[in-house]
Amino acid sequence: MKNNLTKINVHHVGGRDGEMGEFPLNRVFGKDILFHIYDSDESCMPQIDAIGRARGINFKLHPFVVDEIEGKSEFRLNHCPCTSSLLPPAQFKREQYSPLSLMGDYRYADAFRPVRTLNVPAITLDSLASREGFSIDFLSVDTQGSEGRVFQGAREQLVNNTVGVLCEVEMHELYKDQPLFGDIHVTMRKLGFNFMRLYTREARVNFFRAGIGFRGDGMLMSADALFLRDPDRLETDSPNPYPALLKLAFISLSFGYVEYCLDCLTRVFNNESFLNVGNEPEVEYLEFLKKVWSLYKATPFIPQPSFADLYTVDEALRRFDPDNPHAWTTFDRDRVLRIYFSKVDPEAFQRLMPELLDPADTKLEVLFRRYEMETVADTVKSKRIKHASMTVESLQLGNNIGGRYRLRVAEELQRLGIAEPQAVVAISPEQIRIEANRLSRLSGWEGGPQEGWQYPFDLGHGIVTRTYTDVQAELHPWRRDVLLNNLDSIFAGHYDQLSVLDLGACEGSMALALWERGVRDITCVESRAINVEKARFVFKVKMLIFWLFRMTLLVSSIVILVIMILSFSWVCFTTCSTHFKRCVSLRSAFLAFSRWKRSSPSHTNFDSIMSLTTVHHWGGFLFAMTPRYATQPD
């Protein structure tokens, strides 16, 4: 029969107790997936029906024995119904048992003993699929030893349509002449499936039964083995590979195999011989796959360096030289960087690496969470941060400082003449306006303004951020200019020698001004997440190399406590007509002290020149300094 895209048909053979195998259930795609549940014991169908309805899934029940041929099959109902099978039990070894939480010492000789033999109608999956007009896109089998017979009766579907198989496999014989894991693996390989993983179970088997207190670990008895169709074989074997590849993409992604999914999508969207995906019916899982593909295509390729990139043949051999304990890291770094950036866009690397290291969700991870693929999102995020960190460390393009990376990509690219540092971030005026308004709306608070910014940033194109009130629009630029005039009188011509710590950085207005004056780098500390997001946005729009601009989220009280313990006296003068005579911010105090300390090494210690006074300020509590210490030293 012809495979189509409107439904993904998931078949589970052996559905007693409502068993569904390990196929991920997802409410978002509930209408796109139809579960076919089979069991040979018709008496258990009401229970399966009730469980399926409670789960809220679309399903259809099939009260048949599934076998390799149609007709009548001999079915053995055992003492433990879950062990009932088409096959007789094996000859178990001595006291073979598994200790189970709800079933005590599960002695196999007892549990597998047949109590009744039934002659029941049997069907094959190929014949049923042909009669009822459905495809078998995913096949889950738990038939107590007769899995090989099920596959034999589904061979046509396995070759033409099936893209995934989940099969219970045993490591030790439970039934006479049953195929074990190695046999199932060989069968699946011949049919064009790749083994992906084992879902192991609680049960471990022992052939000798000791008393409590004399028990250790046991042998792995059984597991569920996941197999996914090899895309190469699907293209060559399937009469209609287009829908099969899309279903394989979705199913592999549901199990967490993102790159497997992208391989399939690449074959579909880059092949003009396939149907136009845009003309297909609007099915939720297809729309989801299109979004995944769109994000993938829009994102530059940033891999880890390969082994061959890092090591020449001689360097690889030197890794085992006992006289070179650091051989793993003693490759020619400049050679490696030149090779790596001949394959990877330097500008894209500079732009994306800070985002790849950031613990905030990427657009792809947000998409996964929106579609209730939380586990996939968590896996992608974990690997993203891990592999980005490994890339920075292997290429030696940054240092991990307190859990955050301080990158030096631009400097290294300049040094090697690979590329100029990219300072321009492409963003349209409409995008700027929309994002500025969005951040404004997120900034209100109960009992205060409902939206706004602290600072009237000029974002170009006639776009200026709206402040909370008209007071901020005039006061904050004036305060900043006063501070900058004071700093210019001290540090003009020397800004490039300064590393700045900006405590209470707010939306980054002062940090931006200092950056424009050429300071070496700025570390900003801000307690409000929305302010951090605003500052990053402003730096992006202002076309700055914003990854050197570090916004660290810290609780304000902790910041102040650390400052007091370390006796750092950060100074703020506020020139106000009726309140203060002179203004130097927390920032200027730190910078002034740094300058004073370098020029006057013989002066007394920090405490002797600072007068500590706690004053109330717009941003909280600050340390103030007396006016005579704000002037040029000496």
C-alpha cells in the first residue's frame, strides 16, 4: 500500500496491561499519531481500552495473535500471564530467578509454567495492513520470544514503510528456540536498520538463589532494543521514500536523535525529485519539522575541530610518548586555527560562540519546549554548552572565569590575519523597534510604571527608547555626562589600559559610554534579568563586540555583602543643586582609585584614603568618598 503523510501509524504487539513500549507520547501531536494495539488474549482488551482512553491517545485495538502465517496458532497461557507465548518455556537453570519489587523472588520455572493451551486466530501484519489500508511506520514488539515470527510476517512493511522498531530482546533463553539479542540484531541489520540503544529494565537474573544478606548484582536478562531505518537503505529500498523519510525524521527526533532527523530532512528538502513539502496537508508534525529545518538552515555550521584538524600524524603518535606528559595539548595551535577557520566562517564563530556558551535557551530549544519535547531540549542544551566549551578550550580561544568564558576570538583572528573583528550586527529598523517595545513592556512592576526604560538610548533610524517617566529622559543622560567629564579629566588617553567592573550596571548606559571611549573590557553586574536582556540588546544594536561585555546575574544583597567583606569602597558623587556638590559614580571611584594606586605606589593603604559613608542612591546603597579624593592624585 502507499505510505502517506497524514498519519503516523504506531503498532504495538503485546499490549497486555496497557503496555505501549517506549514510544514517546506527546499531546501536541496526538491527532497525527494512531496507535494500533494487539494482544492475543481478548479478555484483556477492556483494560487496554480503559488505559488508552485515560492517556488521551488515538488508538485501535486488534484482538489477534500476530504470527508469521495466517490461520490458527497454538498459544500458551502461563502461570504469570505476562509470560504467555506462542513458544514453550525453556529449560531453566537450577533456581533461576529475578528479585522484583512487587512480585517477590520471581522464579522462572514457576512463572513460565503453562496452565492452558489455546488455539487462536492468527494474522500477519503484512496481510492486515493490506486489508485495512494502513502503513506500519513504527513497530513495537513484546511477544515473549516470538519476535522473529512477527518480523517474518511483516517483511513487506519492514522493507517498504517501517522506519523504526522497538523490540524486547533477551540475553538468556526464556523460550525454546527463541532468537536472542544477537539474532534480532542480525535480522534488523539485513533489513536496513541501525541499532540505536537499549532501554534496560529493573530485572536482573541469577542462576543461584541465595538468602537476603548474601545477594549482589545479577545478569542483564532483557531489554527493549531501538532500531531506526538507515536513510540510505530507505532511499534505495522504499518505493515512496519521501513520506517515509519525513516520518523517520519525526520519530528519530522524538527519541532524541537530532542529527538523525536532520540527515533525513536534508535528503527531503534538498532533493527536487521529491514532492513539494509546502503542498502537503497541514499536519502538526510536518509543520514542526519545517520549523526545525528553517532554524537549522538559518544557523551557520559551527562544529568542534576534528581530530585531524588538531593533530598531524606525528603529533598523534607523540600523544603516547612517556617523555611528553602534555602531548594531548602540545599541537601547533596557529596551524590548527588556520585549518579550522578555513572551514568555519570566522565572523559567524565570533557572533555565535557567546550564544552557544550561554545557558539561556536557544531558538531551537525554545521550539522543542513549545512542542513538549522537554527531554530533547535539555539534551540539546547540555551538549551545546559542553561542545562549545570543548571547542573554546581545544582552540584556546578563551578562559573559564567563574563558570563564564571570557573569549578572545577577535584578537586571535586579528593576530593571525584571518579576519577583521566583526562589529556590525545586522538588524532591521523594524526589528529594533519591535524588540525595544517588547523589552519596554516586560519592565513594568506592580504599583509603578507599566513599561519603559531607565535610559533614552538612541538606537538609530529615529528610534529612541521610551523612559519610565520624563524625569529619566533628562536626568540620566545628564548624570552620565557629569560622570564622563570627570573621568575624562583623569583617564583621557589611557582608557585602553583599564578593565572596568560595573556594579549595578542597570541597562548598560555607562558601560556603553566607557566602551565607546575604548576601555579594554567591562564586566557588568546586574540583579534584574530584564536589565541584562536590555543591555545585551543595546550593545547588539550599537554594533559592538558584545561578547566581551559580560552581564552576570547576581542577587543585589549578595553583591553588597561581598563588597563589604572585601572592604571595597566604591564611590558615587552626585552633583545636585540642593543635595550634592560633586558626582562620581561607583565606577569612577574604582577607576580613580586604580589610577591613583598605579601613579602613587608609596601612598598609604586603601582604608587610610577612603572615607566610608553609606548613602541612598537610585540603584540602592553605595559607598561615598569625600571630594578631595576624587581629584587627580598628587
